[in-house]
Amino acid sequence: MKFIGIIPARYASTRFPGKPLAMIGGMTMIERVYRRVTEALGEGNAAVATDDSRIYDAVEAFGGRAVMTSTEHRSGTDRCREAYNRLDSDADVVINIQGDEPFIAKSQIEALKACFDDKDVEIATLARPFDKSRGFEALFDPNTPKVVMDGKMNALYFSRSIIPYVRGAEWKEWLDKTVFHTHVGLYGYRAATLESITRLPQSPLELAESLEQLRWLQAGYKVRVALTDEATIGIDTPADLEAACRLLEKNSL
């Protein structure tokens, strides 16, 4: 089975314009992500999908592969589909790696790949057991989507709200009553499935929660969830970048 990793990267960002080109430890964020992906998938099996020539040129400059895509895409998934087609790839599975996850671990990509050992899996993603030492406020954060799974590790629902609701207990006790899982925004799709899901109209649940994976669930697709304990930092703001630089310096990542 062949895999290709595609890294969607936009220059425009309301909270942090140009973040793919932000420097982390002497290397741009997009180069750091790209090198992590090639470590997991091998040279020649990664590409950056962008809509900005500055990012394209930066990737080409460090010896990576980039492809220009439309500025009109609604999501990274749509951008991945266009890039896959433009690259004329024959990979069986496309892995969508967020361009603002500079510390994505090889083990996380491998866990995602392993989901496709099951021939019935069409889409896969990751989740992390919530570290209750972070406290209830961190769990409550709507920018940290939560997910619940069935007994076969297929997602039942993703939400910006806390799920599950713990009945019969004060909210301050919830972290001791059950295990919560937060979603890690890394996806894998079989190539034919990627083509299909990008043609779906936005669904009511997706529009309500602003989570594109709800479009797929509402259309009847199953999403397999693999677990990871690896801690990563997504870069959404300059403050996140500062935290990432401190983590890099502390742990020599």
C-alpha cells in the first residue's frame, strides 16, 4: 500500500498571517513539518499544498516538493484533493498533515497508517486521552474539539462541547469520572474516498460546530480513530509560537 503525505499551508491567517514561514529553532515551521513527514513516509512521499508563491518558493528552496492550489478551498481536505490530482499521484492513501504542527511525531503518522491495514477503513484520524492535570477549563476550550468512539474505535461524534456529559456529578468531578478524548487534526483518506468527500455539500452539523469531519459522519462515512499519547503543539497564534520555541529549546526537538 502506498502513502503520500500532503501538508496544506496557507499564508493568510486572521490570527497569525504567514505562520508557515515563521521561524522555529532556525528553521521555518513548514520545513520542520515537511521533514517530520518525510521521516515517517520516506523521501519523495511528501508535498506541501499551498495557495501562496512565498510558501511555494520557501519549500522549493529547502529542497522540498510543493504544488500550487486554488485560493478558493473551504478546507485543508479540499486542498489535499487538488494537490493529489495535480501531483498525478498513484498513492492508495493520502495523509493530511497540518502545516502548523511542527512537532508531529513519526509514531503518530505510523498509527494513522496502521488503521488502513483494515480494508474497510476509508477515513482515519487520531485522538489523545485528555490529561486531567490540565484542568477542566482546558477541556472546556472550544478550540480543542472532543471525540467519542464506539467499541470498534469508529468516531460516533466530534464536538467543541465536552462529550460525554457526565450525569449525576458536579462538573468539577467529571475528570475523575470518565476518560475524555481530544481530537488530533491528522487525517488519512483512501484516494477514492478523498475524491468523494470533497464533493459533499456542507452539512448542518458541520455548519453548527465548524468541524468538517461532521460532514463525513452525517453523510454516513465511518472515521476510524487511533490513539496517541504524544504531546504536540499546534501553532495558531504568535503566543503559540513562543511556547513552541521554548519547548524546542527545552527538549531539543
